[in-house]
Amino acid sequence: QVQLVESGGGLVQAGGSLRLSCTASGIAFSAFSMGWYRQAPGEERELVAVISSSGGMITNYADSVKGRFTISRDNAKKTVYLQMNSLKSEDTAVYYCNKNPATFAWGQGTQVTVSP
């Protein structure tokens, strides 16, 4: 049974930083490209960062976070991270991880709130 557990969210002032973690169980983690997604109130969930499977560690980012967010992974720990710097109020959302494309059941997510 696949389980994704996100953590690390919180309340931060604009310009601050947070580091999110997502630990997976029940999957061959290293075989999958993983992504961080977010969903703001009243909006659809969007993909913000992707990291390839264990081969080349290729990363891609949504334009809205490029240069501010960094995705990384530790396959031994079955964990994917999202380092978020220079946070803006528009980054406020619930953040989730999933494979890319997202076909696993969603975890509970972690709330990120950026105050102006």
C-alpha cells in the first residue's frame, strides 16, 4: 500500500524559507520521477517541481518558483525534499508530493502560509 507523508510546512513571513519533506512507503521509490504539487484555496492543484528517477536527477520547475525552490531526493530514505526560499504570499497553499504523473493516492499534504 502506497503511503506519502508530507511535513515541514508552517507559517513564515514573506522572504523567508521552509524545507518540506515527503517520505514514501510501499513503493520502489527510486524507480519513479517525483514531484511536488500545491493547491491554493479555490484553485486547482498544480505541479511546481519535478525530479527524475535515480538515473540523472534531472529537475524542472514551474516558472512561478524557478530560482527560488529546489527539489532534491534521498533514495535511501525514500524521501523527496523541497527547499523553498524567498517565499511570497502567492506561495501559500497545501503542498503535496506524488510521482510524476501523479497516480498514487494523495497524502494529507502540508500547509504553507506566507504572510505579507
